[in-house]
Amino acid sequence: MSNSRRDFLRLSGLSALSLAIPGKNFSSMINDELFGKQKINKFGIQLWTVKEDLYANAKDTLKQIASFGYKQIESFEGKQGMFWGMKNTEFKSYMDELGMKIISSHCETKTDFERKAAEAAAIGMKYLICPYKGPQKSIDDFKRFADEFNKNGEVCKKNGIRFAYHNHDYSWKPMDGQIPQEVMMNNTDKDLVDFEMDIYWVVAAGVDPQIYFKKYPNRFRLCHVKDLGKTATGSESVHLGKGTIDFHSVLKTGKENGLEYYIIEQEAFTNTTALESAKVDAAYLKAF
């Protein structure tokens, strides 16, 4: 059968299907078929975005976040812990009430990591994540981090969850003729350690995120969706769609190479509150 004949039959089938689906436009189905339009049905937010609101009133802030359309959250370990003054099971119950799930959390990996992994697993979380290591003096430091991550990964695997590392810009800057990010990825066991790509920090380092999604398929399972705007002195986090990052291309490539979790993070606010920014960013991905 010729390609043209096959395409005709497929598109004819789509036309009939569109008539059977109320509110589904035939032209939009054709565009989806021909151009691979992607839809992100579930996305999350890194709670660092609204940390001050959470410190003031955690439950009310989480309720507002849910109302914006977020279905997933990524927490962090602050002064009230990963579960914001609640027990892990209490936190999950509140998430269930709001129609959200806690997918992951950034945490301190040097203290009580076994306990944290067990508590995370008990409520169905997927990941514990190391959020930051900082610039180092030698590439050997990053090799040691890889060994550390493998051990963290073993603890998480034993508890039925996964471990990941979240990047900043420093890990993409060459050191001793090598790229620290590559050193960490090459020296970690893919069965134990995944990575969370902070797209903003990759671009800020002058690197194309798509290159690394393709170079390391199925290693970047989570990402921070954070746009980069240019300023007179450098760059800053801006509302999604208002910066320089082509998320349609970047996230499409990521998804094709194993990306599963899309987590919004906003770190700078101009003429808006943190919660208002969270609402604006959610609207962007809902219409993506």
C-alpha cells in the first residue's frame, strides 16, 4: 500500500472519529496527527516557588495551588520538614483531599536518609532528590558525588523509590577538560540514579538541553520547567512563555527520551506575588 493511500485511510478514520467525539474539531485532530502536538495532562510545582506562603499557612497555600490546576507537587526539606509540619501520612491524606500527589522532594541527603526514604515510600512518592552540591575545586569532587549518589540510590531502591540529582549551572561548566554533569552521569548506575534537569540552569550555562536529553536517554526523568529572561546584568526566572526557552521543542525532545515529570519552578517575581506567578505558570502548561 502506498504512503499516500495509507495516509488517506488514516485521516479518513480521524474524520469519522471526530464526528463521534463531541467538541473535538477535525482540524485539531489532523494537526495532532501530522505535527505531533503534545499535551501535558499532569504537571507539578516545586514548592520552593511559594515557600513564604507555605511558612505562613501551609494548608491554605496547598489548597490554592490545587485550585490553579496542579496535580503534582515536589516538596523540599525546609524548617518544617518535607511534609510541612505534618506526618507523612497526614500530608498524603491532605493531598488526596486536594486531588494532588506528592511525587518527589528535594532533601538533605547526609542526615537520616534511610528514614526519609522509608517515609517517602510509605506514601507512594517516586523520588528523593539531592538539590545542590555547589561549584567544586576539582573534577574528582564530582566523581565522589557520583559514588555518594550510587549509595543514595541503593537506599532508595531498597525502599521501592528512586534517587535523583538536580542540576544548577555549575555542573555544565568545563573543569579539568571534562563536564562535571557528564562525569556524574557516566559514573552513576542507571539502575540506581536518575537526574532532574533544571532547564533554566542548563540554558543559563549556554548549553542546549535537547543535546543532553538525546545523549543520555532515560536518565532525565524529571525536569524543572522554568523560563529564562534576559536582564541588563544577566538573566532571571520569568513567567513561562515570557522568556527565551522554546519549551515546545525542549519538552518534546525530553518526552521522546524518557522525561516523565514536568515541575514548574519560579524564583523571581516582578510586579506579582509568588502565588499569582504560580497561577500564571499553571495556565501556560494547561494551554500548552
